[in-house]
Amino acid sequence: MAIRKTTKGSNANYRPTKKGAGMTAKGVARYRRANPGSKLKTAVTKKSGLTAREKARRKSYCARSLGQLRKSSAKTRNDPNSRIRQARRRWRCYIKLYISFLVGWTV
């Protein structure tokens, strides 16, 4: 069963783009109720004090989302307010992307 993709009100399942674009804790809870056995979790947003598992989740998400960003349209890729960029910012993936520009890797 799919959950509604609402971004407004107290029952919002997703964050608006301006607030980081991912699922809310309520949205994750609803999804897990609707899909028993699901292991869906919210974003890893802490700056420090991460466990090894949280570091691995962040690294995995950042790698996947970088692939999504590369395959997206030029308009989305270059828009700092696109959903994928906002979500990557929320997960704190932007540091690696910035370093890749400094070193000269192609994105």
C-alpha cells in the first residue's frame, strides 16, 4: 500500500523541497505500518557521533544519490533548490561533491 505524497500540514509524509526533501518521521512510520518487515529509516543528519552503521548508510546514500544527480537533466543538476540537491544537503553529502569539484573530478 502506498502512502500519500503530502508535503503540507501536520500529516505530511514528505518534507517540502525547501526543508530538505526527504520523508518525515511520521511518513516513515506510516510506510512501515503499511509494509510490515520494511527496514526504511529516516536520513542520517547528525554532524558527529555517528556509529559505523550510520556512516555506512550515509556513504551508501550519498553514492546512490550522486548517480541520480548525474543522470538527471541539466536543469535539475544545476538547480541548487532541486529535490535531489536538497536531500543530499540534508544527508550532508555536499562536502564530497564540493571536494570533487576542487580536485577536478567530473560530476
